[in-house]
Amino acid sequence: MSRSNILLGSILAGAAGIGFAANSTAAKLAYEGGTNPLTFLTLRSALAAVLVLAIVLITRRSLRMPFRRRLAAFGIGAVLATYSYGVLAAIQYIPVALAILIFYTFPLLTAAYTWVSGRERPTVLSVGALLVAFLGLGLALDIGSGAMNPLGIVLAAVAALGVTVVIILNNRLVGSADSYPVTLHMMLSAATLCALVTVLLGDFTLPQTNTGWASLGIGTASYAAAITTVFIAVSLAGPVPVTLSMNLEPVASMALGFIVLGQLLSGIQLLGAGLVIAAVLSVRLADIRKTAKTTMPPQETS
């Protein structure tokens, strides 16, 4: 890959991170306009599935896969829908930035899984990052004051666990194969499940205000555009630079939460958020170095 492609891919990944942050911020405004998380999730999942399908068709990728693989992809899509609802519902109870911050601890949870499963040994750096992240979360959520709604914290934590499960299962399912068909089946499954639950509960509620409608449109469109942009970014730069650039989302969530929603975090909370983001980055950088060492060709010795 050329440096220009890596740079462009990284920039696009950063833009996708901002798009995801915009989706979360718009969701909060859409709720205030009369809609609810389930309706918001159903519409955004459907639009995202359509765009992913368009990418698959335009790039002429094969949708063929073994029945078990297809069934597994549909199952993972159900988990995807569940954790997505957790994030969107958490926004109702706690500031957007803090919900996204909790959600973005999933790289640490994934690392913890590799330790528990015996796949990797914990290092001093990884254990230290986990401890720093917990400390940072305690400061960001202002645990001692009890000011945060516990339900919002639990929903965001469930979302973090959910995306960890999706990452673990998706890595096993995709392996070295093409990820686009699997992702399409996951998105279709998530959209279908959300639609069915919405119909069964009779909970499809559209906004009642102009601001609510605008926020619903912006939120669903920004999410779908971000999903599409991630695919393009990965094709240009590869997964590693994209993963790093995507860490812009929690930072963008703080900025948009303040500018658009007026959700101001205290100095201590910002410090805590910074510690969490730094811990996540350190783990991801360590993974990159480890991957580089394992993929590095053997050197000739004289």
C-alpha cells in the first residue's frame, strides 16, 4: 500500500469516527423530538444494510457461503442489534460522550478475553492499561457522587460486552475470507430483528418536531455513511491505521456533546476520559507491534 493511500484511508477512518459520533449526538436530539431508540435503530440499520448491499453489488462480490457460515452471520447480526440498542438507549440516561466512552472499552475487554481463554499472556503494559482505564472510567463517570443514572451505565457496559462478542465471533467466522458478504448478512439480520421487535412491541414512534425529523435523518444518514466510509478506508489503508483513526469517535462525541447538546464535562471527567482513551490506544498500539513482528519476514543471517 502506498503512503498516499494509507494517509487517505486514515483520514476517511477519522471522518467515519466523526460520523458515528454525529449519529449518537443526533440520536439524543431525535429522542427529544419524540422518537425512541428502537425506531432510530431500526431505520439506521435498514439504511446501513442497503448501502452495504450496494457496495457488494457494485464491487461484484459473491454472496455465496456455506449454510452454517450464513446462519452464524445472521446470529452475530442479532448480537449486533442488541449492543447497538444498548448504546442508543444509554444516551437517554447519561451524556453521549460518557456512553461512547464506556462502549469504547471493548478493545480492553477483547484483550481480557485473550488472557482468560489462554490465547495470550497478559503483559505489564496490558494489565496496566486495564487498571488505568478502570480508574479513568471512575473519574469520568464521577462514581463517588452517584450523579450518573446506573441504568445508562449498565446499558453502555452491555453494549461494550456485546461488541466484544461480535469481534471475537466475527474473527472466527471471517478469518482470511472476504468480510463483505458476512457483514452484509449481519446488517440484514440486525435490521430485520429490529423491525420485527418494533412491530411486535408496537413501538415504532416517529418524531413530532422538525428538529426531531432533521436529527433522525442526520443520525441515520451519518451512521450509514460512516459504515460505508469504513469499508473504503480499510480497502485503502488496511485495518490497522483505520482502527487507530477510529479512536477519534469518543473525542468527537465529547466535542459534539458540548457544542450541540450543551453536555459539559468537568475537568476531572475530562481527565478520566483522557486516561481511558490513552489506555485503549496503548493496547491497540501494542497489538500493532505484535502483529508486525509475527508478519515480518525472517532475516537472512550470514
